[in-house]
Amino acid sequence: MDFPSRLRHLRKQSHLMQMDIAAKIGVSVRTFQSYEQGIIEPNIEKLIMLAAIFDVTLDQLISPDSPLPGVDVGEH
């Protein structure tokens, strides 16, 4: 699962809206949408904030080989 898919999955699993997360990390909703669409990538500061929001490691957030909480291996 690539980063945009991971981000979308974690957001939905957390029952948060794009605008909620965008406000928490200090970006516009449009910027956050671009993260989920794979148009732009967040910088390391934003990645650390996102990992904290979702209570995952940076590796779980960005690595396609790292298992995500709540995702079966077959879902990748």
C-alpha cells in the first residue's frame, strides 16, 4: 500500500475528516487532499505530526512493506 493509500486508510480508520487533520498539522484542506492523492508529499515535520495523530511509527506511515494496524496482509 503506497503512502497516499496508507494516509487515507488511517484517516478513515480514525473517523477523522480531511479538514480535521489539516487543521491539526497546520495545512490547508487542499494541501491535505494533495497528500491523499499523491500529488505532493508532506515534509518530515508534517509526517511526524501525522504519525502522532494516528499513533503509528514513521515506518508504518510511509513504508509500503510495514504492516498497518487494522490491515490484513492480504489487503496490500
